[in-house]
Amino acid sequence: MEDLMGVVDWSRAQFALTAMFHWLFVPLTLGLSVIVAVMESIYYRTRSRRWLGITKFWMLLFGVNFAIGVATGIILEFEFGANWSNYSWFVGDIFGAPLAIEGLLAFFMEATFVAVMFFGWKKVSPRFHLAATWLTAIGASISALWILVANAWMQYPVGMEFDPAQMRNVMDDFWAVALSPVAVHKFIHAVSSGWLLAGVFVSGISCWFIFKKRNRAMAVSSIKVASAVGLAGMVLTLWSGDSSAVDVARVQPMKLAAMEGLYNGRCGQELVGLGILNPDKTPQNDEDPYLFDISIPKGLSLLAKHDTEAFVPGINDLIDGIEITPAGDTIHTDSYAERIAIGRKAHDALRAYGAAKTAGDTAAMAAAVDDLRANYRYFGYGYLQSPYDAVPPVGLTFYAFRIMVIIGGYLLLFMLLMVWASYRRPKWLENKLLLWAGMLSIPLVWVCSQAGWVTAEVGRQPWIIQDLMPVQAAISDVSTPTVMISFWAFAVVFTAFLAAEVSIMLRQISKGSKTDFDNFNE
């Protein structure tokens, strides 16, 4: 058992490491591709040599980031077979479909048109080149769409049924998977947050140009485009974030409870704006959950259910299977202990089916299938030893969510200020405090982005597929030392990738600061 948990923990750590490294590159690709396309559209209309130079400068940084992002993403997909083979077998028919579409359609679309972007300036017409740039941006978003559809299905499994003959889940409704509200909102949230990240990235570098008194006109022009795209991304991020919160309350209430450090819910539940969790608090004791908190009255009820008087269950309520109606009446749903019992009945039915199939007893097989389908909704709980095993890491989820929200609020103000300054008050861009804010916002926006990923993925633990498969049931038959070795190998390789990208980008930014964009010469 110790070796099993070692494999689980190291496999989780390895996937978290590689996914977080990959997510450093993805949002910048999504957003910078759009910004570059807008810049080239301006060049196409004006035929200005300065806008041509600006477009090519940011396009080069996009290309560096795109290449590293592709390399890290390929490694992630191999991990499903190497470290998570039981998962891949259990749901490969469903999870593999969107990934296959992403590879066949979006990836090849990106690969084709990105080549035209970089090498087709003098080989194709300006109109065709502009189309290729926009199609690269669209292809990047389509690629993200199918990956996020796969991820959303893990958080909200729909459009499938379990086939006992194959001992795996099979898809029975493709459109239910592709168009689930969780997938739609997750896609919009991820792509629009990429626009925001890229907007901050371009604005911050442009602030450095102005701070160093180099290429001010180019920097101001870049800020105009980047801040407009970034602000649009921020607005969409806020809207989709609100919709995602409603989704989480509906299909992953335990994640929402962990995000709030909420153990005992009530109608008109407040939202913790700032707080410090009590490290001694567990679901089994009566300790106060917070050492300190500043809360917004009825805020969580409004956020989760758009009703200030709605009941929001806490961790203990969910474990005990307690809900409260709008009238204040307590009703009982399936407690987690009951879910574990139901899940084990599903396991017993699956074993009975296997035994009946071996014996050739069709009547017993049919009866086992009926039992399995009656209890399959909580199949994953059958792997848990205790109801408390279904509680995610509260501290990490709680703080990651607040880091995301607090930095996001700052970035909203920063983007509004950049738009106003660049379009209405250009002299404000001489203010050193504002320029420093722009430069320091670059690392902050990445911290915000990573915190959002941590909230989404850590908050759904222990599930690799919500309610159907916990992580300990999903791993491959490998040894702990094997995973440890690959973990450190990936850590070294990915760190080298990141260092290479930063080094190349800094070199190109320095080179760009010395370029005469007003008289740009190809």
C-alpha cells in the first residue's frame, strides 16, 4: 500500500509539474496570436512600415513561445499512457476523441498556417498572409477548445455509459461531451484569460521601452492594441468565471466548499474576501475554520446560485448528505458513507458480471448489469476507505482561489488604466510609477493564471473523473523509483526549456529596443 501511494503521489506531482510548465506557454500563445493578428490587420490597411516592424517584432516572440509550448504539450499527452494507463483504458473511448480531433484538425491547421506566417511574407499576397495569421490564432483557440472539452469531461462526465463487456466507458452522445456547459465556460475562460495575459505581457514590455526611452511611438502603439485586447479578455474572463462558479456549485459542490474553507453552510452564505485558515480545523472537529477573515454578506450564495438567500453546502453538509430548501427545511440526500456503500455495490456487480460471463450464465450476467447500472453513479466512491477521503486539500484550494481573484482585480484596474492612458492621456505613460506597475504586472499575471489552474485541478481531488474514478485507481503498474526518476528528468528538461525561452525573448526584446521601427527595413 505504501508503494501504491508513493506511485500515486509521484505521478500526481509529475503531471502537476509538466502541466504547470505547459500552462506557462499556452495562454501567451492564445493571446499573443490574436494581438499579432490585430497588428497585422492594421499594417494591411495602412501599409505603414512602422506597423510592419511592430507586427514582426511581436510575431517573433510569439513564435518562440509557440515552439516551446508545442514541445511541452506533446510530453503531457504521453503521460496518459505512461503514468495513467488505467485511466486511459477506463475512458479512452471518450477522453481520446477530443484529443484526436485536436491533433488532426487544430494542430495541423496551426502547423500549416504558422509556417506561412513566418516564411511567407514575400511568397504569398498580403491578404493571404493576413488570413494565415488569423487562421493561426483561430487554430490555437480550436486546439485549446478540444483539450478543454476533454478536461471539462473529467470534471463533469456526461454523454457516456459503462460497457461491462469491455470493462470501460464508451461515448454515446458526442455533442453532450463537446457542448456541456462546463466545457463551454471553461473554454471561454481559458482563452479570454490568455488574451488578458498577452495584453499584460505586451503592455509590460512596452512600458520597459518607454522607461528606457527607446521606441516610445512603437511602445504606445503596442499598448493601444494590447490593452484593448487585454481588457476585452478581462471582461470575458469575469463573465465566464461567474458562469464557471455556478457550474462548480452545481456539479462539484465539494470543490466550492474547499475554495471557501466552508465546513458548515447556511442560507445567505457569506463570501470570504480575505482570510487565514485555521490549520487545526478538520471536518471531524468543532474548531473555527478561520483565524481571521473579512467576508461579504451573502456573497457566496449570490456567486454560486445567483440568489442571496440560497443554501450553499459546506464540507460537513456534503459528507452528511444535508441540503436546506429555500423555505428553510432540511432534506437528506446521499451521504458520502452511503455513496461509498453504493459504489461498492457497483464493484460487486461488476465482479459478478465477470464471473457470470466466465461461467456462460446469461441470466446472471443480465442481473449483474442491472445492479451495476443502478449503482454506477457512485462507482468511484467504492475505492474510498472513508468519506473524508473525498475532501480535497482545503488550504491550497482556498489560497489559490484568493490569489487568482485578488490579482485579477488588480489586473482589471491595470488594463483600464492602460486603455485610458494610451488612448486618452498619452502623457500618463511617462509616469514612472505606472511604468513600473506595467513591468511588475508581467510576473503577476502568470501567478494569477497558475493560481486559477491550481484552483480548478487541486479543488477536484481526489477525482481524476468526478465521482467515477479517484486518482489511486487510475495509475499505471509502475514502481515509485521509475516515476521519481522521470519526475526529476522532466523537471530538468522543462526548466531548460523555460530558461531558453526567457533568454531568447530577452535577447530579442533588447534587439527590438534598438530597432528603428519608423523606418523599418525588412
